[in-house]
Amino acid sequence: MNKQKFTEKLKAGVSVQEIENFTRKHLTEVMTVVALVIAAASSAWDFFVGPRLAILFFTLGTVLAIFFPVPIERGLNRIYGFAYKQETTTQIVLGAVKIVVAIFIPFVLFGVFGLLAGTSYHYYTRHAQITGSNKPFRKTHTSSSDEHD
């Protein structure tokens, strides 16, 4: 989007219809973001449990996913593949369950996000290794017998 269209969009604002269309198209993502914001607030202000458990579970999830990437990636694909293939009402129910978990036991949600972070870390390091091995090597400058000032 160019700068002029962006500033015009900011001046005009976003209509309710555009928000509804975006939410229909990306329902699972919107519910996940809402649950994450609620879980962060619930942990930060000690509603039921404090941030210590959230940090611990996020770290445990990340470490487990880095050490055991294949089984965890398969499990996450089953969970999220199931969520995306459902009809709208089922996605809303799953999102509501995710929000309830975010309020009462947010460390579970942070553990799942830790698993996602660990698998994405593993994915991107593998991707960087593959693309790095395909790049041509930089030629190093060899010293010649001529001296330069």
C-alpha cells in the first residue's frame, strides 16, 4: 500500500463492515490474539496466577519444542489443523474456551505459545541453513606480491 492510500485510509477510518469481514476471514487468529492479550493481563496483574508460571511454562514449551521438534510439530499440526477445518460456530466455541483458559490458567496458553515458538525457531534455523548453503561463497581477496601504500 502506498503512502497516499495509507494516509487516506487513516483519515477515512475503518468501517464496521470492514472489521466484520476481517474477523470472519481470520476468526481463529482474532480469537487467539484476544486470548493472548487477556492471558497477558491476567498474568501481569495476578488475577489467578502470577507471571512466574507463565514465564516458566513458555520457557518449558520452547525448550521441549527445540529438543523434540518432530513430535511436537505433528501434535500442533493436529490441534491447529483441527481448529481451522471446523465451521464457524465450532471456531467460536474453541475461541471462547481459549479465552476462558486465558483468564483462569494463562500459563497453559503461554506453554502452547512456547511450543509454537520452539517449533518456529527450529523451522527458521533449518531454513537459514538451507538458504545459507545454497549461496555462493564470497571470494576472499588474496594477497599479491605487489605491495600497496
